[in-house]
Amino acid sequence: MNEERKIEVKEVDAVAPPPRARVPDEVARKRDYLAGFLAGEKEGGAEAGPGSDLQASVVEVLKSVYDPEIPVDIYELGLIYDVDISEDGDATITMTLTTPHCPVAESLPNEVELRVLSVPGIRDAVVNLVWDPPWDPSKMSDEARLELGML
């Protein structure tokens, strides 16, 4: 009765990441028409793509995310390098941090992803954290410099 079980182990160089969960188009969020009417939005919804209302909405949400150590939002701080919105409403955010040793290196990209996913019309969001080019104070907006007393 005392059988010896053997576990087969296989070494691999890398494992493909699992597919990301997406909301199928036929199960898309129901639009709140009263809220849209009161906000003065067009019934067709925000169009996607570069320079669209949807991209502007994503940028506005990014301006509500603050670096916990610096009293300036991450967009004005210059941590957001790119906001790309596909025609299907998929958002790709390319961002960096002030330093690789930043205390929020693990939590801030997740917060950015969740905030972008909260924008009506965004189907999926991916945050790419990059270190090249490295962040430096020259990437801050004039508003951020003014807030920090650097002007």
C-alpha cells in the first residue's frame, strides 16, 4: 500500500503569460443614458483612437493618480510616456517611475490599470512599465514645477 509517487519535473526557459481577460463586445457594459444626457455626451459614445474624446478621458483619469511622495499627479510629473487607445477601446499606457527603487513600484502600475479600466468605453487596459528613457525632472510640466516651487 505504500506506493512511492514520483513527480516529473521539466525545466523551461520561460512561460508564456496567460491570456488577459476581456469583456466580449456582446457583453459590453450597459450605457447609462441618463448620466450621459446630464453630462452632455453624444449618444454614440466616445470614439477611440489617438486624439479622441476617449483618450482625453483616460488622460483626465491619469491626472487623478498621485505619486504618494510628491504632491503632483503622475501625468503632470511626466511619468506617463504614452497613452494609446485602439479603435476597439483597448488602452496601452507606457509609464515609468521616478526611480526603480520607488516604494510604489508594484502598486502604482496596478492602480493606473484599474483607474483606466474605470473609464467608460475602455474595454481593456495594459500598463507597460519602462525604464528607458529614465525619468528626470525635465519631464515635469510647468504646472508640476510651479506646484513644487521649482519655477
